[in-house]
Amino acid sequence: MKITDYHKVKAATEAVKVYGPDENTHRHAFQLGYITAIEKMQNHWISVEDQLPNPKNDFTPFLVYLSGGHGRTIATFVKETKNFTGYDSPETVIHWLPLPEPPSK
């Protein structure tokens, strides 16, 4: 299944219903919807204790789940250091999912 704009918008609409219409919802609804669509498509979180990503390129983005159950976000995995970076939280990454391939034009 490919994630299309339709899936993103539908998932974002559901995110607004779940998270409510606060000041951040409009800004983050599309991102939340995209994350929800990725989870529905793949639905197989990988624990960092079991396996780390082995990307083809340095600085590859992944969908990650943070410790403490406080959320999901996009983070970059740095191949050289074997760490996730680029997310705004003091929590650590405990699970990850690969992002789908970008469209081919």
C-alpha cells in the first residue's frame, strides 16, 4: 500500500478528532496524520534493543517512538555514531520504523 495525499488528509482529519482543536492541532495535524498513516501501513515497531537501522545513507530519517510513551516523531539515524538525532525531546528512542520510499515523480 502506498501512502497517498488522500491517506494523509484522512489520517490528519482523524488526528484532529482525537487531539482536539487546540492551537497546535492545525500546525501538526498533517504531520500527525502522516505518522498515523505510516503506522497503519507498516504497523511493526522495531525495538532498538533488538535491532538498529542499517540505512544505505548517512543521516537517514525514521519514524521513532520515544521513551516514556510521550509520542512519535521523525528522527535522523546517523550511521557513523549509531544514534538518532534531530528530535526535540530529552527522551530516548526506544522503537523505530522505516519511512516509505519517496514518490518517483
